[in-house]
Amino acid sequence: MPSNSGTINKDLRAERDKCTFNNEEFTLWWVGGETKLKEKRFREDFFLNDPELQEKVPLHFLSHKELYEESVRKATVAFRKVRKLQEMGQDGVDNYSALLGGLLGTGILKQGNPLTVHYVMFLPAILGHGTPEQQAEWFGRAWNCEIIGTYAQTELGHGTFLRGLETTATYDEQTKEFVLHCPTLTAYKWWPGGLAHTANYCVVMAQLFSKGKSHGIQPFIVQLRDEETHMPLKGITIGEIGNKLGMNGVNNGFLGFDQVRIPRKNMLMKNAKLLEDGTFVKPPSQALTYGTMMFVRVVICRDMAAYLSKAVTIAVRYSAVRRQSHINPDQPEVQVIDHLTQQYKLFPAIAKSIIFKLTSDNLWEMYNQVTSELDKGDLERLPELHAIACCLKAITTADAATGVEVCRLACGGHGYMTCSNFYGTYGMVTAACTYEGENTVLLLQTARYLMKAWQQALRGQELVPTVQYLARFLSSKSRRMEWDDSIGGIIRALQTVAAGKLRLAAEHIEQRQKRGATLEEATNQTSIELARTADAHCRAFLVQSGYEMIEKGCETASPEVAKVLRTIYHLYAYDEALKALGDLLRFTTISESDINRLQAKLEGTLSELRPNAVGIVDSFDIPDDVLGSPLGAYDGNVYERLYEEAKKSPLNQEPVNQSFHLYLKPFMKSSL
């Protein structure tokens, strides 16, 4: 989306002139059609041009306290505007998704939104865990923001290992109440967004005890603060955890309970139930307790595509403007993007942005389908959804964090500046590697599912779609697949790698058990292999899913756009294959000449994409205010914009800083 600054940098203009496809057609495909694009652009204009939502002073010059207060102010303005849109008849969920996502949302609130967890976790938790009666009591008030909620699961001493959570909810049969308590400092809830000073209610995950027995982790709604004064209620210890690498507007907090009593109706009982006499009724599946986390993991995958698309848009545009070094000594300095090494830094990031978004769309459809099946009591596909959501969250967050950092490095020294917005974007992305399940733990959860699938495959049982390749692997007469560098061949090869690693991991667990280890000990001793197996399974899924989604898009695209989409996908597939060379050598017949040919194919896709790189990132249709970077503005006037940003520093508001008179001058005049 063009900026309003007028003159376009000549190099950037030349890049756009040589683009081989229609930008608007690509954007329509990317956004999801004409109606979606129209809504998107109206929404961006509606929010970004509001003076109340524009940045008066860059956030990095504010104090920690000022930054939080400004984030709350902007969040309330933004959601009031959502209500205004509802009054105008535009009450779609897309308005909320945009404000809470990695594009428009972070353009308005660059250090995160203190109301995100309210919308993304508190409300879904009420829907996912609450009975119809509980939803009637809580959801409407929460949706209208009459109360603000958060979701408290992680503790100071425990995170992804949910069974280790220490906060207790003990049922008192006499009063029909639960008593919430943190028996140790490590039991204090730690990290929930909005918890510190924003929320007044909370869904708390705690160990349920009744009749002297533990019944595992269950969700409870707890009031934290008085609805009028906002003062913490009796027995509640609450505050903020402090400054972080990023997301400092989110207001992450700590929470301790000292014998806090809540009524029995405050246990969310859609799944598990506790009767008045203290009898516990188990849920159909324990996994239902963690439904909110699965929803959030689906959302995270989509956000990673958004953040990476921002970073690569900035880096590609900057690389087209910046000139550095010679390729031919007798020629002028070339655009940085002409260096093949620069293309290899940036173009795979373009591909990942697209593949991650398409796969997250695929996962979203799967999530909605499984959720509708759950509502009918059908739990068959829940484990498959959980397994693929776990590993996709792990891989997309890890790859996005790496990708943002590569984009920063690709912008040289200017990429190191806070105003470039790589710092802020990296802070948002790298946080996702840990929250909602630490990545290694999530890979091991996927591996646990794969081990069960392996046993099913050995028994000849029918397999669900995401692991059907195991049956083909077992039916093969050879342990090493015949290498084939077609797209179908690469997909099969990566699936063979995943299956081969799974076979070896299963054999090694069995061998360790025979040597006297328990199953748990043997699994731990094989955990490096298991994590790598889940990684390989996920990457094979991404390559396969990406292919299917790209081909689906090409069915209705023009030949020019279809060609670009396929080239982007080919780059992604070749890059994933080359990064898995060690595994391909183990499990396929790939040879040195095959590797050389694959490398040549990758380099060929880089050359094909080179004329269209700027056109592709332009087609992501990200406004300058959302990019938030002088390096990536649509007009390409990098140096003028950097200078304007530098002048905003508080240290540039006076010609002589007082430290000169207080410290430097006396020091310089003194005899050392």
C-alpha cells in the first residue's frame, strides 16, 4: 500500500516496473478475495488514520510505566472503534482477529496488546470449558468488556508440564466452595498477559482436590479485583513480572492465592464435573481440558506468517534500495538484492511466510472440523489435531524467529536500530517459541503420538491422513527410498526421513528396555531422536500441505501468478530438502550428482524470483504504519526516513545535554 510521501525511490520504482504479474491479483489470492480485501483496506484506513491511535513519541523512548499506560489507552480506543464498526453493521470476527493479530494489531500496539489474552484465551476458555449456564453468566459480560479476564496456567516453577502445577483448588463440602491456594512461592502464577494491572477476572488452572483425592488440572473462574475500585481482593497477591525482551505492553503478571474461596459454580464444568457432594466426574478425554491451548496454537501459526511477512517486506525493499559492493569491478555498486547470498537470505523467508499462512489456514479448517466433532461427542481425530498443532507451533515459531533475525542481519547496521522494527518483531516472535508450550516439549508430545501411530501401522490398522505415509514406508521392500527430485519425490523423501527416524527411535527404545531401562527411562534416553523425528514429520507435512494449497490456488490464478506461486513453492521444497541432506543420505539413495542438481534447482528458483521479489512483498499489502520501519516504507526513501527517526530522540531536543555541565566538563577540566 503506497505511502503519502510522494517521490518513489528510483531503484524501487524500477523493481516494480519489471514485475511479471499483476500485484492486485496476487493480493486478492493472498487475502482471500475481493470482499476480504475491501474490508481489510477499509479497516486499516479506519484505524490507522485515527489521530488517537497514531504514535506521538516512539515507544522505545517511553519509560516502562508510560509504555504500559499508552498501550492500555490505545487498546481501549481500538476496541471502542470495533464497537463503532458493529454499529455500522460490520460486526465480523475479522475485526477482532486483525486487531489481535501480527499485522494491523502490532501496527497499532507495537509492544503488544494488554487485552489480547482476554479475547484469545479468556473468552475461548469460557466457551470451551463452560456449561451453557456458565457461558450465559460469564461470556456476555466478558464479550462486552464489562469484565476483563486473563488465563492463568503457567507458574513460577512450572510451565509446559501441566501435571506439575502446584496451585490447588480444594473442595469444601460444608460450604460448597473451592479454596484456592498457592502452597509455595513456585506455585504463584507467572506470565499471564494482562494479569498484572489490566484484568479483574481470571480462568485459573489448578489441581482439584475433593474427598482427599487429586483429580488433576481443572479450570476455575476467579475474581481478582473489585469491579469498581480495581483493588485486589482478600487473599490475592498480584503484580507485574517486569521488563522483557519484547511485548512490554502486554502487562504480564504474577498471582498468588492465600486460601481464596470461590463458589462451586465457578469451576468450569463443560467437560469434567464436580457434584455437590464432592464426587468427581471425569471428562470423556483429558485432552479436552487443554482445548484452549490448541486454539491458541492454531492462531500462533497464522501470526508467525504475519510477522515473517513484515520482516521480509522490510528487508526486500531495503535490499532493493541499498547499494553495496561490486560484482563486476568496472561497474557501479550493485543493489544488495543482486547478490545471490542476499537472495538466499530473503527469498526462502518469502516462501515460508506464504507456506506458513497456507498451512495455518489448513490447520484452522482441521481445528473447526474436529471441534464440531467434539461437540457431537466424537473424539477420534482429537489426538491427530493435538499432535499436528503441537509440532506446527514449534516449527513455525522457531523458523519465524530465525527468519526475522536473518532479515535483520540482511539489513546490515541499519537493521540493528530499534526503529527498523526488527527488534520489536523479533521480541514478539521469539516469545512464541516458549509460550503455549515450550517448543522441545511440544515436539516430544508429537513424538509420543507418532510412536502410537507407528504401533498402529505395524498392526496394519487404518491410519489418519497426517501419518498415512507410515503404511507406505512399511510396505517398501527397501530401507532406502529411490531418490527422485520431482516435487512428489521430495515430499515422499521427507516423509521417508520421518518414518525412518521413527523406526529407529522405536527400535532404540525397545533395545534400552531390554537392557533394563523402564519405558519412561528409555524414552528419555531416546528423546533427542524423538524430537528430531517430530521435527521431520512436521516439515514433511508443511511441504506436502504447502504443495496442495499452492496447487489449489493455481487452479483459479492467471498463468503469470500461478508461475510465481509455483516458483515460490519450489524454492521452499528445495530449501527444505537441502537442509535435510544428512537425513536424505541416510534414508534415500540421493547421490552427490543429485545434490548438485538440487542445489542448481534452488539457485534457479532464486534467479526466477529475483525480478518479482519486490512485487511479491508489495502484494502482501502491508501498510507503512503496520511495517513501522523506515527501511521498508513503500516509497523506499530509506535515508531520509532514518534521519527523521533519529531527530525524534529526546537527546536531540536540546543542543547541550545537562550531563556535559554536571559530569563531562568537570571531568575534562580536572587533572587525572
